[in-house]
Amino acid sequence: MARQVGVEPSLAVATDAINERQLGRLTGIVTQHTSIGERVAVLGLAYKPDTAVIERAQGLMLATALSDVGRRVIVHDPLALDVARAMLGSNIEFANSAGEAVGAADAVVIMVPWKDSIEFFAAWSYQGRVRLILDCWHIVDRARMPTSIKIVQLGRQRSAIGGDGGA
């Protein structure tokens, strides 16, 4: 639309490029630590917390990308599950809570800092098979997690966390 009125949409173009790069980056981190057929929980499909808007949302696109590379994907979003069902199709599983999704997963990706995910991880007593948490919002308290779980928190410098989780 900007180009139609003679304005160069530099910020919009840059934002789209960064979002595309991040999607590839996140997919790469997950596929590096999981195998085909393993289950990945994607927490947060909406564009941001407290909305059901999923148009071009990173969580929705990540769920699709992971499914496309052979991961079994289970998703949870407090508001966007119903609108996402039609877009994601039958290859994706839908969980009614963060706990349900995490309990069934080998890896977890926190895409939106929903209150229910924050509360879940604040109280989570590790049980199950999760061995990777990709925390895009730094909601996971690393000190509370067992050392058997690799925690990648985007934006943290490797030296600040002992070299095991920055990305």
C-alpha cells in the first residue's frame, strides 16, 4: 500500500525480513535437538498476548514449519486455538493447557509470554521427557530446571549463562 502512494516501506520490509530469518533460526534450533517423529510443544500461536490475532504470527508459522520437517507438533494458545484450527489442519495436535502440551512433548518452544505459560513454568515440577526448552521470552527460571534440560533463551549472551543456552 505504501508503494502505491509513492512511499518506500523500509521499516515494514526490514521487519518482514527479520521475522522470516527468526522463523528459520527457531526451526533450526528445534530440529538440531529433536528427531523426526518427536513431539514439539509450541506455546503461543497469536501475534502477542491477550489477542486471538494469528495473521502472520510467528507461533503459527513455526508450528507449520516444524510439522513440515517431520516433527509432531502440539500447540496451545489461550485465545487463538479455535481460529488456528482451520489454518493448521489435522497434522497439528491441540492442547487445552500449557501443562497438557508440555506433558506430551520432547521439546517446548515458548513463542508468546502468555500468563498461563508463565504461571505453569513458575510452578512446574519437571516430569516427563522434555529435554529442550526454547524460551523466546525468558520466562523460565533456569535455576529451577534440571540440568538434563537444555534451555535456550534468545538474546542471552553465552558467556552470561555458562555457554550452554544463548542463541
